[in-house]
Amino acid sequence: MSYQGSYSGGPGGYIDAKYTEVIEAQPQLRSRKLHLLPRSASAMVGEVMEEAMVLATHDRCLALLAKAGMEHTAALSMMELQFSSMTPQGAHRYSEIVDAYTQKAADKVRRW
């Protein structure tokens, strides 16, 4: 995904925004700022940040699981078509195998 804007650094004024991760530039500065807060507030900020990191990691894992399931389902579906054209008598079996995999993959994503 690209966005056009006034940014002049990219070719044609486009910024490639396929994946962006926010990385804290100076963690020691953040920890110094937390020391300026009362201990209870500092602890609460730390807990909120930790929870946010856990949620972000969980979301990233869920997306990877879903992506893998979709890619494998697409590959199996293409194989199903190819095998069905080579051996039409096995078409219903190929379909059952792909459907079973697809259902299990979807169940894993739902349970995650």
C-alpha cells in the first residue's frame, strides 16, 4: 500500500507503507520520565505498556496463523483442481480433504 503526499524523499512522492513498527528511540529516556511520576502511576504505566505489548504480539501471531491457513488453503484448492482434472473419479475425495483442512484451519483461528 502506498500513499501519495508531499513527502519528497520517495520516488514520485510515494511512501511505501506495507509494514511499519513503532520502535522506542531512547528507552532510557522513558525510564527516566517514569521516575518523575509517583510509584503507583509509574507501575500502572509499566503494566499498561506490558499489556499493550502482549496484545500486539497476540495479534501478530493471530495474523500469521490466519495468513498461513489462507495460503495453504489456496495451494490445496489449486491442487484439488489439478488432481480433479487428471483423475475425475477422485474429485469428491480431494474436495473432502481440502474442506477438512479448511475447517480445521478456520477453527484454529477462531480458538486463538
